[in-house]
Amino acid sequence: QVQLVESGGGLVQAGGSLRLSCAASGNIFSVYSMGWYRQAPGKQRELVATITRGVSTNYADSMKGRFTISRDNAKNTVYLQMNSLKPEDTAVYYCNAYAVDGSSYTGMNYWGQGTLVTVSS
């Protein structure tokens, strides 16, 4: 099994910055695509950004220029640097990874438990 654990959420004023981290652990053969999604109250979960093992990135249009996704393949960790935060960025941010389990060699999509980001105006 593979587990994803996020950290770094919290309360920040509008215009501020936060850095989220997500570490994959467990019996891992390999981690491929990693990413961040978010879900605001009363809304559907939406894409924030993804990054491949080869560090090719993809961003939702509203995050381009403000958010930066990166990863450390040696640590199986993905980061999300969020700058110029707005109240509408308030949401639970979920880490996502496609990983191959080291015992079954089965690839699956995994989710973290989520970390709350609150941006005050």
C-alpha cells in the first residue's frame, strides 16, 4: 500500500504565501504523476496542478503565474508553492499520485487526506 501525507496548510492573509508538501510512503515501486487538487465548500474538486516524473507540469488557468508545483523524486514528495493568495483560493487541498505498489506491482491512483488552506480578506 501507498500512503500520501500532506502538510503545510493553514490560515494566511490575502496576498500571502503558503507551501504545501505531500510525501508518498509505504511499499513503493515507483511514483509517476503527482499533483494537487482542491475542493472549496459547496463546489466540486478541481485540478490545481500536476507534474510528471520527468517534471513536465500542467496548471489550471486560474493558478498559472501564482502557484508553482515541483517534486523531489528521491523523496517521493511533491510541493505546491502558492503566492499572491486570494480568498477564493480557500479550500481543502488534496495530494494525488499514480504509484505502483512494490508488492503487487499494481498501479493505482492514490489520494491524501487533504489539508485546509484558508485565505482571509
